[in-house]
Amino acid sequence: MHSIPLEVTNLSKSFGGARQFLWRREKEPVAAIRNVSFQIERGEIYGVIGANGSGKSTLVRMISTLLTPDEGQISVFGLDIRRHELEARRLINRVSPDPSFFKNMSALENLLFFARIYGMGPAEIKRKAAEILGRLDLADRIREPMLNLSRGQQQKVAVARAFLTSPVLMLLDEPTTGLDPASKLQVQQFVREVREQHDATILLTTHDMDEAERLCDRIAILVGGNVIAEGTPLELRTRVANGRPLEQVSMETVFLELTGKSIEEDEEVMAHG
Amino acid sequence: MASIAGGMFTGNSAWALSMAFVERQTNLWKRYWGWELVWLVYGVVNTVAITLIAEQVGAGVVDADISGLVLFLLIGTLVWAYLSAVLEDISLVIEWERWEGTIEHTLMAPVPRWLHLLGMSVFGILHGLVRTALIFAIALLFFDIDFGNVNLLALVAVVLVASVSVAAVAILAGLLPLLYPERGSQMSMMVQASLLLVSGVYYEVEVLPAWLQVFSFISPATYFLDGIRAAMIDGQGLADVAGTLGILALFGVIMVPMSLWAFNWAESYAKRTGKLKRTG
Ligand SMILES: Nc1ncnc2c1ncn2[C@@H]1O[C@H](COP(=O)(O)OP(=O)(O)OP(=O)(O)O)[C@@H](O)[C@H]1O
Ligand SMILES: [Mg+2]
């Protein structure tokens, strides 16, 4: 089997502009992803960071086969995801920023459904679900309707749902948004363990710069749908250091300087309206 | 991993994928049993109310034989109860999951779309049969009807064959929310309502204006009702309803591939234009 878990080549996507089905034209197209290329190595955790609206979720959706690219290719372990859609999907799973469950069904019923449609059998699902939820401190809530769980608890079930199908390529779109610091650490620890024990490759988007630095082997920075920088956290920090000692250059500094928004600018905007 | 990719979707495993949807729908149905009760009461009231029209027509007329009309209307309301149950269940395939927020997680799973829709259809048909049988049983308490004439075999055959094209109509209605995220579900309800008008649920389609009869001609529900009435009122057997069964089968053969093709097309349209889901 081809060894590159994810290869994205000249990917572009814009919204609007196309003719609506039997309807008027929409206004100007919005480019969400512009000519993006990158590769993720096996076992790597690859971070994608960028401001709100920079195109992170759009990128994740295209890899998940939920959006069709305007241009470019995506291949997962050598499978072109458009030509081998079902095979590629079997290798992928995803955590979305909103937990998205059948609210009145229990966590277990949800997990049973979402894993059965990946071809798993009920006994195997129950065994693995108990194990994963146990590690995330949720084992005793498994039979309650999702409605009764807090948002953070639901997000943990979403993490469980994604890892349940043993994806070799995991797409984590803001997996820790809404979690308290302890739960955040728990999920981060879990992600690291899964990567080590199960040979999974992970693409992670986050707004938490500490998380990006701690978890990611390499990070790409998206601005307006373009990858404007890519490298290990250390490389990125070195790049913006400009003579400053590295300790003074956090990932936050990297983000603010490379995405073109410094804190001072923001403060000025605040001051002058 | 190559073996997972290669050996998928054969025999048992394909059926198991479809059954996952049946099981999920059953779980949802259990959680929303209050609604089932509402629909049941509504179905019973509707059936009894409409059938009482026949009694009203007969009232005051000496020696009136209204048993034919009673049965005609009873069958109309029951078939309509069945049709609306099946149409509603299946046509919510997209809209329901949009509301729950699960749509992307379901559609990105490695399930061929036809197995997904098959599972939704199997549940919809079973659900419709159970609900209609209950309405029927309760409605019987209100009327004294002679079912001596009913040909059970023909009845079952018509229901089974007709259900296939009903499911196809439901799939066509259910894809509208993929094309029109805001108004698709209203449009799909209008599709259902139009069937009520043109298919001869409460009257013979001959009483419709000629231009509407064109739609009766292309609605599978028209032949569904014809077949049921032939089997239940006229006591026609399998051989007698063979013509109607043939037409219904033809609808199925044409409409099932057409609805699957249209659904796939609508799904890829939604994926090209970002209409599956906007937020996140
Ligand atoms: N389905 C859609 N239809 C129309 N426009 C969209 C759609 N999805 C995304 N966009 C637009 O594409 C751009 C990128 O959005 P995207 O959701 O990918 O950003 P993001 O980086 O994930 O942001 P956030 O950090 O807020 O999650 C935005 O301008 C957004 O409005
Ligand atoms: Mg996003």
C-alpha cells in the first residue's frame, strides 16, 4: 500500500458564483481555499491553524468527501478520494467542532449507529466504546440520552465516535473547543496515545496555540485560504524570532505575526473604532 | 487494509449496513413515541371521520346500500395513512439529520448511498404497515363491515409491489432539501399533498378535470388504490390484479433507478456548492 497518508495537491475551492439549480446566480464567489498543497507523513500530527474563516473546516470537509474541490487532488494512502470514494472513506474519520449527535438517543445508541455504518459489528463496537469512553471518564454515562450530557461531555463522545472505527487518517477539526483544561489534557493525551499505539496519522485544526505547539509535529498556517507558512513549531518560531530570544517567541506570536494581525493593531482598532 | 477496501459490500455486510439505518430509525421512533401516538390518533380520527361521510350519505335514504361506499372511503383513508407514513419517513432522510446536525457524519461514512436509502425505505415501509394496521384495527370498532370478499393474497401482493415505487417517490421528495436547503422540506410536503389530490384517494380519478387526470395516470398511488380496492371490494384474485401489479412493477423498475440516480446527483450538487451544511 502507498505510504503517504494524505497528499493534497493544488487544491482550490470557492463558494457562490456558480449558477444555482434552476435559480438566479449568486453574488461574487468567495475563495475559501486557494491552490493549497501539502503532504502528511505516516504517524505525523499535522496542525492547520488560521483565523476564523481562513478555510480550515473547508479543507477538512474536502478531505472527508463532504465538499468537492473546484480544482486539485486529494489522495489518502495513494487512493484518489474521488475515484475511490468508499475505500478512502473507510480509512478516514473526523471530529467536527459541534458534537452533532442524535440528541434523544443515548451515547451508546449513537456510537452503535455511527460505527455500524463503517462495517463494524455490535459486539466489537460495545467493547471498544466502553474502553475509549472509560479512558475519557465517561463510561457511566453511556446509556443516557445525549441531551443529558454537557457540551464538553458530548465532545468527548464525538472523539470516541471518531476513534472507534480505527481510522488510519484522523481529521480533528477543533476537537478540544469547549473542553475544560483537564478534559482538554485528557483528549490531547488520548490523541497522542492513539497515534503511538495504532499508527494513526492526524490532521488537527485548533485555535489553541499551546495545543498546536504541544501536539503537532508540523504546522501549516492558513491565511485567506493560502498556506503562508509550514514547518515544525520550532522552525516557525525561529522564523519570526528576528533576533529575539526564542523563549520570547511563542506560537501565539508566530500566529499573530504571520497572519498579519499583531496585538497592537487589534488594540488600535479597538481604540479608534 | 486493502482487504477491507476490496471485500466490502457483499452479501451479509451490505445488508448489515442497511440494517444499521433500520436500527437507528427504530431507536429514534422509540424516543419519539409521543409523536407516534399523535399520528395514530390523527389517523384513527381521520379514518373514522371520512368513513362516516358514507353513513351520512345513506342516512334518510330508504334501503340505501352504503356498504360499498363505506369500504371505498375506508380503504382510501387507510391507504393514505400508509402512503403518508412511508413518504414522511423516507423523505426526511436529509432534513431530519440536518436538524439533528448529524448529516455530515452519516454522509461521510463508507456506505453506498443505495444501501443507506434501502435501510430508510425498509424501516419506512415496516413503520407504515404497523401504523396502518393499528389504525385499521381501531377503526373497525366503529363500523360493521363485511370483509368476506377480501382476497388476502392479492392485497398483500399489491401492497408489497406498490411500496417499491412509493419509496422511490419518497426518495425523490427527500432529495429536495439537498438542492434547496431553506425551502426543500416545504417543497417535499407539497409533493406529498399533490398525490392526495390526483391519486383518487377519496373519489374515482374520473371525476377530476381532464388535465389533472394526466397526473393521476403517472402517479403510482392511483394504481395502488385501484389494486387494493379490487382485492378488498371486488374480491379479485392474484390473476385478476396481475395487470395492475404489472403497471406497479413497471413504475418500480423505472422509478427506483431514477430516484437513486437523482439522489446521487443532488448529493454531488450539494457537495459542489457547499449546501450540505454551512456552519462549523
Ligand atoms: N458551505 C458554505 N457555503 C458558503 N460559504 C462557505 C461555506 N463554508 C465555508 N464558507 C466560507 O468559506 C470561508 C472559510 O470558511 P471555513 O469554515 O473553512 O473557515 P474556518 O477556518 O474553519 O473558520 P473557523 O475558525 O471560524 O472555524 C469563509 O469565508 C466561509 O464563509
Ligand atoms: Mg472551522
